[in-house]
Amino acid sequence: MMKNKLLLDLFLQSSQTFISGEEISRRLNISRTAVWKQINQLRDMGYEFEAVSRKGYRMTFIPDFYKVTDIEAKLNTKVLGRKIQIMETTTSTQVDAMTQAESGTEEGALFIAEQQSSGRGRLGRKWFSPAGKGIWMSLVLRPELPIRYMPQLTLLTGVAVCKAIRSVTGAEAAIKWPNDILIHGKKVCGILLESATEDNKVKYCIAGIGIDVNLSAEDYPEELTEIATSLKLETGHTIDRALLIAEILNEMELLYNRYTSEGFTPIQVEWEEHSVSIGQAVRTETLTETIQGVAKRLDPSGGLVIAAPSGEERVVYSGEVEII
Amino acid sequence: MMKNKLLLDLFLQSSQTFISGEEISRRLNISRTAVWKQINQLRDMGYEFEAVSRKGYRMTFIPDFYKVTDIEAKLNTKVLGRKIQIMETTTSTQVDAMTQAESGTEEGALFIAEQQSSGRGRLGRKWFSPAGKGIWMSLVLRPELPIRYMPQLTLLTGVAVCKAIRSVTGAEAAIKWPNDILIHGKKVCGILLESATEDNKVKYCIAGIGIDVNLSAEDYPEELTEIATSLKLETGHTIDRALLIAEILNEMELLYNRYTSEGFTPIQVEWEEHSVSIGQAVRTETLTETIQGVAKRLDPSGGLVIAAPSGEERVVYSGEVEII
């Protein structure tokens, strides 16, 4: 931040007017190459610039860097998010949360990064997580649950995130089994629940949530443009990330309390209501076969029930289920 | 090892005769205090000495330090123990195995330590693991199992260890639910299965096995003497640790292959045959109540079925079940 502070101030003072590279070079007494380097550093932090030849540079987007107080101001929870750690950059918030959970940090502790250098997705995949425009966070849970109930917690998290996105942005978010969030068929959010267990008990569970919030079309690498989208692209508005985080935690704590007192049935009902999978023709590959049919409902343990054309019902518990 | 090498050689050469402190001091040209310090260092490594006033010191036990080749010579496995790492001392083999599993080490990798400074037991407890006389080891497994089957793997491990102890030592080892191994009512072995899961899948599982093999009565701290024992104390013989390790892996791979092809039923039958819990009056505390009754059998998911005096049956899935 130190090196490009003067440049940043210059752009912040000149609101959205163009400043030529030559003028910047002269006013800050640095070379044209240094100007270009510093603008790219600011881009890496989430700032956006328009560059027009003979006019120069204009700042077009200022990221809303997280402040703990912004999130706390909107939280209604007793447990979730009552300890928040914000990092400018990290390898993976999932790894940070696991390390802290291993050394005993309390339930509800939340780890947020502006940027991840090696974000984790499901099934060992990477998660694209550029600076200042997404929500990349991991929440520590310590559920008193036998491990066979863990898949239900995965689905509960999906419902909470889907409801929060709908209420904050108005977008038509829906859940693809088990817990991707889609808008108009493109993925806007991924959820990854990782747990550490001992014998039959959950020691801790880390709910990783990655949401493409304010990414613009140019932020996406080629291979993601067809399958991924952001809340900003879908709604046309810049979204308040702190508000969305608070709302996710609020929804999640409500659902979690309901789950504890009433069991999985109300969660199952809400999941099915918010799902894009139910009623669709789907296909999935297991180690030994391909299962194809219509997704009918969740089974009580959280698996997806698929009815083959013959009417035979099969339950899928993990992996990827493609809508065809 | 370097500093006390000369002292060790002196004792090894004089077989089991006494050597006075004065003579050692003179022959090694070190002070009497240094002699005493070095003997204690050797004790910490697992050597044992008898000290008699006016006669001096006599070496009474030489630990059989592990060699990978000794274990491999007795292994019949295809997967388990095909990569072995032996450490003189470590914090916890469980932590070593988890770290390596996290960075992708293969199924069957085995981590053995002569000594652990902070061995892990079940339910967050410490595990007493002094040098040279016990088996303190952790095995990496990568089962293709939905997480609800993990408790079955815990029970399978208990059966493998119990059978191996019986066949190598002839001792009447038996399993206390879920997987302590007892001889004559005292604990000789603890087993701890810790897993890392993602959604509904097991990423890896670490089977931690701690066996008190050649510990003598003096090795035990006061608070353990009533509840713990060693194979040597129970059989009167020094046990070959390398052979016992190989036999555990051999039994475990056989059982695991059987489990994969035939399911849990044969494991359940063997567990019940080797159990000390079944048929006994037992008591356990849950978060909300005390369950007391007679342990009847395993249920298909690996829980212990307890019949109350009223005849009502309850299933316990985790925690401590005391035999009363």
C-alpha cells in the first residue's frame, strides 16, 4: 500500500476525470514505467481503471475494503461472526480457519480475505478469488453432531447463502445439489464444508463460502466466462459485501437453531423450495456407473433421490450432478 | 546419541555386570555428575539400569530400536505399511501423518516414533508414550467411503489390533467398545481414528495406534498403574515390536479387503467375538442423560446397543462406555 499511496490519493482527489500518464509522472516525480506498474498494483488490489490513449487513466471502481465494524453493525447473531479476522491476502481462508480451529478457536470465528492466492474448491479444485470484489470466507463450526449428519449441514449452509443473496440483491439465486448457488444457470457461489472428525464425532467443521460479488466481465479468465457470473453482472449494481456477509450469518444462525430444535425436515423443505435441481433431468457418474433420471427430492440424510425412466429410485450422496 | 556413546559402549561390553560410578568417571574421564546425567539420558531413550549402592550400575534392558527392514521382513501386505517413516522422537505421529496426508502421501503410509512428546488420545486426552518400549504409530488410510461408515473402520481397526496381539503374544486381549484393547481388565492399547472430510466424502483417515509393549512397572506414572498395563507385564516376556507392527498391518489389510467385498457383517461378528463389552452391565453419560443396562451387540452402523432393565434398547454412537 505504501508505494502507491500518492498515486491513489491523486486519483481519489480527481474523482472520475482522466489524468494523463505524463501528468502523473511529473506530479509524483516518477517514471512513466513506474506509473504503469503502480496502476497495475492498484488493479491487483481491486481498483479498476479505464485507459484511453491521449487522455490517460480514469479510476472507475473503488473496492469497499472490509471493516469489521461494517459487518458487526448488521449482525443479529449470538455466535456466528462474533470473532472476525480480515486479511488483505492469504493462501486460503479454509486453511487459516482449520489451523485456528485445530488450536481451539471458538465456534463462529470467521476468516475473511480480500484475496486468496490458492483458494480451495470442492473435489480438490482451485477457486478463482481475485482481490477486493468477492466474498472469500471460512466459518468455524463445532456442531454436536454424529458425523452421519454432516451432509445435512452442507445443505443448510446452501439454503442460508441462497436466502441471503436473494434478500440482499433481489437476484433469482437457486441451489444446484448439493450446494452450488446459480443465477440464470451460471455459478455465482461455491460452498465447501470440510470437517475434522474423531471416531464418530465432529471435532470441528469449516464452512467455506466463495461468492463472486462485484467482479466485472473482464475479471474472469476465458475458461470461466461461460459457467461463472457475479452478483454485479446479474443485477447491474455494486453489492455491499459487508451487508451480504452479515445477512448470510444471520440466516445461517436462524436455520441452525431451527435444525437443532426441529431436526432436518424444515431445512429439507426450504432446500427443495430454493433448488434448481428438483424436477430436472440430471446425470451423475459414480466410480462404477452413470446414473441418469429426474431429481425428485432430498432423502432424509441429505442425498439426492434420482428416479430412472424405469421408475427405480437411486440416492446419490456425493460428487457432481449435472443438469441435462 | 553422540554424547553418551562411550558410556553406552562401556555397558554393552560389560554385559550385565555392575560398574561403579567411580570407575565410569575414571575410564571416561568425566565427572560423577556427568555419569549420572548420561545414564538418565539413556534411560530416557528406553535403556534400563539397576543402581545399587557400593556396587554401581548394571544395564538391565536394551530397547530393540526399530529398523524398517525388520518390519518389512514380516509384512504380507500390498498397501498398508509399504511406506514407513521411523522417528526417534516426535510431537505426535498423528500430527505427522495428518500433515503428510494433507500434502498427498499415499494410502498405507506408516509413521512410527520411538517416543512422543505430546501423544494424542481419544476425546482430546494426552497419551503417555515413553521411549523405546511402546508402539506409537499412525497409519494413513484413504477409504472410498461415505462418512457415515467411518465408525465401522474404527471397529475394524480394533479387531485387527486385538487379533495381532493375541497371535504374537498369546495374551487374552479383548476389545472394550469402541476400541480400547484390555488384558485382565487393564488397558494395553488405545486406538484413535481421525478423519478429514469434504462434504460427504472422506479425504483421508489417520488410524492412530498406541500399545504399551515392553513397559515395566516403574515406567508408569502413579495415576496409570491401576488402569494401564503392558504386554510385557502381562506375559512376562519382552515382545518383538517390529513383528507386532507387521502382524497388525497384515490383519488389518485382510479385514479391510473382506470389509470391501462383504460389507460390515463379518467385521461385526469378529468384533463381538473379541469384545469384553458384550453381555456386560455398562453405563454411559450423554450430554443430557445417563444410559445404563446390558451391552447386547453392535448395531449395523457400529453403535453399541444397550438394553435397559425395562427391556428398552438404546444405541450409543460415541463417548465412553464404562463396564460396571
